[in-house]
Amino acid sequence: MKIVKWISIGLLWVVTYIIGLCGVFTLLNTTQSIIYVPKEYFFTLHNFPLDIATFFIIFILAKPTKWLIKFLKTKDKGMLKKETIAIIKKYKISIFISAFLIIYIYITNVTVITNEYIKLYSPVNPTGIQYSYDDIASVNTGVYHNRILFIREKGQFYYKVKFNDGRSIDLMDLAKVHKEFNDLETYEEIEIMDKKIMKMRVSKISSDKYLHLVKFDPKYSNRFQRILDNK
């Protein structure tokens, strides 16, 4: 019976945790879209250090989910409430500042791609910097051969666009594509952008040296190869 009880509690925690994560990220992404994403966008990018903010959200949300399960199974709910309120009051400033920073970093880390311009938002510049395609100075594309935690994976394809002021973005940090382009195949939007940029005679550095490390369906590797070869 104890085994059944623990399995039930574990399943309840997992379900509650997943629902909580979906709810939090849906709210954050919706808020981000309302504030920053125009109706005419093509696709958006998530920028560094968004992965770190996402990790903290996933990690931190496990605590209230655990508390909820504990609340549901405890008999002395009044005492648990008092203990929880006491902890929140004691650390309320730290909790508020941490929550604000994580939410702020998540919402402001986005790049919007349209047919007319590219606009970069960040925590240090929440109003954004807008570039025209004429502002693109160069492109650097290829495949990473090693892994760096929270930054990149081995075998990950990258497509870095550098602007004339030195700032750069990686088009592979995809967030979402406009619903009008949902019929595009995976990464086809990158190939479309590559063709658009290369028509402008932008300088391009590319290498297929580590293309064999890509662990995707061959049709995607072939798409990457076409992008690397297009100059």
C-alpha cells in the first residue's frame, strides 16, 4: 500500500508541476508577445541569457508544487499555512526581487524578425534597437563541435548575423513562427532568411567541417548544407 501511495503522490506532483510550468510559460510568452511582437512579424528569437532564466523558472517552480502536494496530504493544514506565511514574510524582499528579475529577463529577451526590419530587445535595452537589412555586415554559419552548458550543444547548427555596430544574433535561437507560415518545414525559415540576406551580397563565412555531428533527419542536414553553400 505504501508503494501505491508514493506512486500516487509522485504522479500527482508530476502532473501538477507540468501544468504549473505550462501555465507560467504561457503567461510569460503571451505577455512578451503583447508587449514586443507586432502583427507583421515573420518569426522571433529567444536571446541569451534566456536559457538561464528558463532554468531558474523550472527549478524554482518545483518548490511551490512540492508545497501544494504536502498541503493536500497533511492533516494539519493550519500549521503548514502559518509556517509558509512566516517564511514568505521573512524573505519577501528577496523573493520579490528574484521573481521580478527572472520575469523581466525572460520577457525582455526577444528578437523580432519581419520582412522590413530586425529588432533586438534585451534587459539592458527593453525599448529595443531596430536594424534594417542594409545594416547587416556579415554572416557566420556552421556547426558547433563542442558543448557549453546553457549556451550551445555539440552538433548544433548556428547562423549568426552581425550588424554594422558589432551586435549579433543567432537565427537558430528560434522562439516562434507566425501562424501564416506554419506550413513551412522545420528550419525552412532560416533558409528563406539566408536567401534574402545573400541576395544583398553580404559577406559570409561558412564551414561544413562538423556537419556530420548533426543528429537530425538527413533532409535537415541537407538544408543546412544548402545554407552553408549559398554565397
